[in-house]
Amino acid sequence: MVFPEGVSIDSSTGHVSPETGRYTKRLSELRGIFHDRTALEEAVAVRGDPIVYEVVEYKKEGSDIFFGTTTVEPGVVGNEYYMTRGHFHARRDMAEVYYTQHGSGVLLLKSRAGETAVVEMKRGVCAFIPPDWAHRSINTGKDKLVFVWVGNVAAGHDYGDILEKGMSKRVLLREGVANIVDDA
Ligand code: PAN
Ligand code: ZN
């Protein structure tokens, strides 16, 4: 039997209480994600392999949905903003929502057919991620980017396609502002 429960989410830190799991991704675990490989190795060496993002989840056995937070730190690798790996869901029929709590960024999406879309991430915007659209979150601000995600426990992750082919677009810092450019 699963009982109802209120879960506290700190919108500025992404802390979830109670939580049932978490992981972090450090720069060295994101090789192949950022386009400037030299800048990545340099950043790993010079900055001491910092955490780029953290995911905290609340999942209860017996439920078909779960939720949690992702917190992406501010920063760049070369001229590319800190971001998540990006993935399709293993289950092609399963959507997700991302509700931004803090900071600012870009949610980059790519459909299976190769179309791309962008949803601004800022406090108050709840993004709908349709089934079979890959998604990556990019922090273009100076603060942490914190969002709540809600998905289906059966959705799973397929990272291979994005690791291999990318998201078709990249978000780069140019002359002090974020630019969305084609990934040649
Ligand atoms: C999110 C993501 C989370 C980290 O919970 O998994 O933001 O991004 P990557 O998984 O791409 O590294 C989600 O979309 N789950 O389905
Ligand atoms: Zn997802």
C-alpha cells in the first residue's frame, strides 16, 4: 500500500524532501557532449572536475509516475553553456513535463523525424515534452537552473542517439549573450 504524501521542494536549491534517490554528473562524465573537447579537458584539469548537474528523485513503488528536480550549475565549457546529456525516452509513447522553478535557460528538443524546437526555461514556465522528442536543458544564466520534472517510471532513457548524432542545435555564449546555432 502506498500512502499519500507531501513532498517539499526547495525551488532555489532543488532539494527534495523526502527523496528516494539522486545522482550528479561531473564534467569528466560529459565527454562527447560538449563540442570543444580541448576546453573540456582543460576545464576538468583546472576546475577540479566540478559538478555540472544534479538530479534528485521521489519515486514510490507501485506508482506509474514519479517526479524530482534537476539543478544545472551556471558555467561554460569553452563557449558552450553547462547542460544535461539529453535523451529520448526508451518508451516512445511517453511524455514528460519540466516546470522551471529558478534561473534561466533553454530547453532544446528534437523529434525523431529531426525537427527541432526550443522552449524558454524561466520561473513559471511549464514545458510539455511530447512523446518521442529528445530533450536537453541548458543553463544560460548566472544562477543555478532548477526545474521540477514529472514523468512515467516506465519511460526509461535512450542516450545513444543523442550522444552519437547530437541535438542538431547548440546554445553558445557569443558576445555576452546566448545564441542558438546549427550544430554543423
Ligand atoms: C530528467 C533528466 C535530467 C538529466 O529527469 O533525466 O534532467 O538529464 P539527462 O538524463 O539528459 O542527463 C528527464 O528528462 N527524465 O526523463
Ligand atoms: Zn526525459
